[in-house]
Amino acid sequence: MQDQRLYSYIRAGQRFVDGWLRPGAAQSIVLISDVQRRANVSGGAAEIGVHHGKLFIVLYLLCSDEERAVAIDLFSLQHLNFEGSGAGDLERFKKNLIRHADTRHLVIHEGDSTMLTANDLVRLGNGPLRLISIDGGHTPEITAHDLGTAEGALADGGIIILDDCFNESFPGVAEGVIRFFSTPRSIVPFAVGAGKTFFCHPNYARQFSDALRPLPAKIAEREFLGREVLCLEFSPPTLAERIGKIQAWRSVKDLPPARLMRRAYHSMRPLFHK
């Protein structure tokens, strides 16, 4: 039943929840959660900055009945949201959660995340957590603090999902990441995609990144923070990229007639993008 609600929400339900969730983000988290389950990684979920619950509902539905799901947001304290990154609404959040899931293992913490310690988060989650999303304040100071809180509350085999690290509208997030990793840490990045940057303990990085390779995305491996990370681009492939994957085309693409077709396509392509 839980799996049915999860896939129904990802497929259609999340469209009715206000917020930001790029294609591929939920699917990536589900695949990693499957790896965690097979490896007997236990622990609940938490999100710092839930807005109206668009991603939190995915995390909630991935939790078992024994695992808590912790929602952390300013909610009614929006006067503290001086940068305007999100606008948490507790009543809308609860209505969305009830509509698409339930509230049996929900824990709500209303307040400033910079006042929260790793021990506080472990207490709220009734133990270390395996899924922690960070989408709260987007300043360097808040980002670095929230990463530290998540790192200290992370279960062995858990992941941290950071939003907007490479979003040009919020350069403070990237600065906060650099500040945080300016000293040795117990976590490393292992993947970037769909607006999310994923971190885990080093011994899990390879199996988590490998789990994401089957996703329908353009894939590259790049270095970030001294580690090789899997980069996933979920934008729709171009016509040329789709044709390029067809085996029959690949076998003839270098023959003279096909080369003429390719030359004509590339010469005319700018006309279709004006």
C-alpha cells in the first residue's frame, strides 16, 4: 500500500502540491532508498525547509511505520525568512500530507534551523536518520550550519540531499558548501542532478552512484570537492541525441549519404532556435 501511494504521488499527485521538484529528483531518492533497504540501513527521514511538502511527502512515504519523518520549517515565523527562500505554511503542509499519505509518524519542528543541533535532530527522529533533505535558508551561514546538523544526525549509510547548490539564483548555497568542506568531514558528495547534490559516508558513495546510472539522464563523471561525482542531466534529449542512440543509424552515420544529412541538419538547426 505504501509503495502504491508513493508511485501514485510521484506520477501525478505531486503536481497538486506547491513547490519545486525537478524531474528525476524523486526517482533518484527512491533508488537510493532501495539500496539502503537492501543493505539494512535503518533510520527515518527529515527535511529542513518543507514549504508545502512537495518533497517531504516522498521522504515520508519512503519511511516504514517504525521510522519517524521530521518536518522542520519556520512555518508561522516567516518574519525570520528575510531572504524569501520558500514560504512554509503549516496548514497547507498538513492538508497535503493527509491527502497523499497520513500523519502517523510525523514530527513537526517549527523554528529557526540554525538553533537546531545534530543531537536535537537525532532526538526528534528517535535516532540517526537515513534520509535528510536540506532546503531551508540559502545563505552561506545557514547552509553550512544545516549541513553540519545533518552530518551529525546521519545514520551509517544515510544520505543528505542538498537543494540549489548550483542554482544561479542562490550563490550563497555554493559558498556555504565550500565553507563547510574547508575542514575535514565525514561525508562526501557522490551525485549531482535535478537541482540536488547528494552526500553520504565515503564507503557508500560508489554503490549509491551506481544505483542512479539506469536513470533516463545524460550522465557524466566530474570532480567536485576532491571526489568523483556522478552528474545527471534530466533535460529532454535533443532530436540528434535520440537518433544517435539508434543502432541502425550508428552503423550508417559515417557513410556519404548520412554525412550529407548530418551536415544539412547542423546547418539548418540555428533556424529552428531563433
